[in-house]
Amino acid sequence: MINRILIRIKVLQIIYAYYQNGNKDLKTAEKELLFSLQKSYDLYHYFLLLLIEVTNLQRRILDNRRHKYRPTEEELNPNTRFIDNRFIAQLEKNVELSNQISQNGLSWNNDQEFIKNVLELILNSDIYQAYISNENDSYETDKDFWRQIFKKIVCTNEMIEEYLEDKSIYWNDDIEIVETFTLKTIKKFEEGRGELQPLLPMFKDEEDREFAISLFRQSLLKGVEYRECIARHMKNWEAERIANMDLIIMQVALAEITSFTTIPVNVTLNEYIDIAKYYSTPKSGTFINGILDSIVSELKKENLLFKD
């Protein structure tokens, strides 16, 4: 689930913190990187758990209305399609999700006001009204309802995004990426798989996990070498005017260019230029592209880079 885009961002963040806090402990910083990646994976499961919690809240609300003093006919016989959703019933029994919740202590128990607000957003939506009046009562209809809710309400709501950012500082840059994988998971659910429906693994494969660790280590262990190389190609720039994040982005990019021969240079350059546009200054992308392009040309001339 954690793709290389997110890995690069996390590596940059941890290396930035490594230089800022002055505690140059490589092992501690590496543990922080892995912890940060785990928190991203936790967010994925929190999103799935959110769908269950919202449903369970509505179930409790309807049950309380049934048992209140002198309930109305509507309260005695409410439309239960939302709480009887087959997709949610399957998700709630999912073995992998249950294990993640148990092992990592994931819970929305202290966020009931937030759960209530999300439920209200859903119940007041046109998607909900269309769902409860839809004559096609099937598992696919149930699943598609939650696909639409997640895509058009959860993924676009500022209140939800702000709440998640406040809930964990590790999620500030993860939300949009993790939302895409949560949506992908909903789409892939099949009724026949029952509680054994597979969820997305933390990493696509062991190679991606090794990529994260190796990129981090190479960036720091050869940091002085990379920065000296960068400095030689900044003759027309005043070092003190260069954004610190720009230097770190170029440092990590060089670690990737020189250490991972299977990744094309243009792929690496494009990734870090895009990251620079978001995490540094408006002109950083152009600046970083120019410096790195010059370094790559030099490495190729000196036969120190054996890839396109």
C-alpha cells in the first residue's frame, strides 16, 4: 500500500528532522522512519474502521429511538438499509482488519463527536437518499454506496481532513495518498471472499521496504559527499540563499540516482522535482532540475553512472 512516492516523502521528512534536531543518531532516525511508515498504514485501517464506526453509531441511534418512551411509527419501523449494508457487515468481520485493530490498538472510541459529524454528512447527502430509495437491493449496490460516500464525501471534506491532521502529525502528508488506496480496497471487495477478503499489504513487496531503508541510509551515510557534489554545481548561486529543503531534496535524489540502478534517472528527477514544488519554494523545481541535470551529465561523462 505504501508506494514509493510516499516513501520518498517520508525519507525527506525524517532526514530534515535529523538535521534540525541535532541529535545525529542514525539508528533512532531509522526507527522513526519505520514508525512513520507504520502510521501511514494505520491511517489506511482507520479509514476502513471509520465506515464501520459510522454504521454502528447509526445502529445505536435507531435502537435508542425504538426504545424511547412512546416512539413514533417511523421510529419503531425505521429504514434499516444503511445499518444492514452487506459490504459493511463483511468489512466488520474481515480477519486482516480485525488483526490490525487488535495488534496496533486502533480505535475511534475517543472521537465520537467526529463520528457523529461524519454520519450527519452522509445522512444529509443525495447519495444516501438515492441509496435508501434504490429498488436494486444487492451486495454490489451496498458496496457502490460506500464507494461513492468515500470518494465524494470523505475524500473531499475539509473538516475530515483537518480532524485527521490534528489526530496524528504523521498523517499531514499521507491523507490524499492513503485515501486512493482505501478507495481501491473498497472497489476490490468481493462478496464471495467473506471475512478472508485480502486487504492491501503495508508494502507491495520486500523490495519496496528495502528501498525505504536503503534510500534513507545512503542519503545520510554519503550526505557529505552528495553535498560537496551539489556545491560544485552551484557556482552561480549563493549558498545561504538556497532553501535547506532544496539541499535535502537534491541529497536524497542523488542517493536514489547513484544507488538504484533499476530506476531511470528521468523518473527520479521528475519525482523529486514534483516533491520540491509542494514542499519547498515556487522556484525550487526549476532550480533543483538544473542542478541535478548538471550533476547527472558530469557523472555520465566520468562513467560513474551506468543507466539512462
